[in-house]
Amino acid sequence: MSNFLTVSLKRFVSPSLALLTAIALTPCAANATPYVVKLVQQGTNVVATGSGAIELAGLTFEYGTFTGGATLWPSSGFAMTGSQSNVALDTYTGFVGPTSFGSGTIVGGDVNTGDTVGIIGSSSYYGITNLWVPSGYVSEDALLGTSTYYNANFASLGVTPGTYTWTWGTGADQSFTLVAAVPEPAALGMFGLGVLLIGGFIKLRRREQRQS
């Protein structure tokens, strides 16, 4: 009986191990991190952070170009983050998505760093929709860039809060997503409570100092 169980167990374990090994060694598209630009209000500024990877398969290469830097142009669906210097970029087309994410006109970032990546969802300016990545960019390479807009908020930039996604395939990284998120009311309430507590503590300390 024990010999029978041993043989049966071996017959079960061997194929199972082989299957698990094959799964482990198979590339998994789910590991790809889609490229997302997050617009967040931080104090009196708006910060745009772009991160993730882009799969170029499904897009059509147009030409190489240079850019002056990070830009927001909500009414044309234009969002670009990254270095403000004269950076060499590759231009692609072939995606679909929203033509705008608000009513704002063009504005450049005040402080910009990292990889320059951008998209324009409207064809009214260039005659065609465009996606820009660093010159020579290789699919799936990690990208990271930030841009800060001083003394700004979503209203002054003309950004309508929401999630906007451009796609050119079914893969997680065959997309470019812009997330414009305002602070939740609960978060604003906690911030206000914190300010009140700090103010009360300062008043208490001053009163104690006067009494002493």
C-alpha cells in the first residue's frame, strides 16, 4: 500500500512541479506597470508626477523632435512631464482617447525633472494626435518625471478632476493615463483639525510664557 502511494505521489508531484516551473518562467504581462500621470494639489502648488512603463507595440513612429519642456494644455488634451531643457524625443501616433481634460490654455511647469513624456489627445494643433517618449526609448523601460506649477490649483489651470486614459491595445502598459484628483473632504477636514490643534497649542504655550 505504501509503495502504491509513493508511486502515485511521484506521478502527481512531477507534472505539478513542471507546470509550476513553466508558469514561473513564462513572462507575465501583468508585471508591467502602466504609465500614469498624477496631478495633485500640494499646498499652493500643483504637482504632476508621471511614472510607469510604455509598450510601443501598436503605435506608429512619426518622427524625432525636440521639446522645450513640461506643459499642461487641458483643452487640447496635452500633458507633458519631465525635464524642461531641450530634450530629444520620439513621436508616435495610433492611440485613441479623450481630446481634452478641461478648458485651460497652455501653461509651462515651473520646476521640471526626470524623463520627458507627453501626449496630446486633440489633433487640432499638430493635425494628428501624438505621444512623446525619450529618443531611443525601449518598450517596458521604467519612466519617471515630475513637474510643479507654482501658485496654481485645478481651477486656475483649467483642469477638470477625473481619470483620462488613452489606449492603443489591450495590454496594461499600452496606455497613458492622467489622474487629476482633488483632496477628499475627509482629508481636508483632518487638515483643518490639525491646523486648529496646532493653533491652540501655540496659544497655550504663549499664555504659559506670559504667566511665567
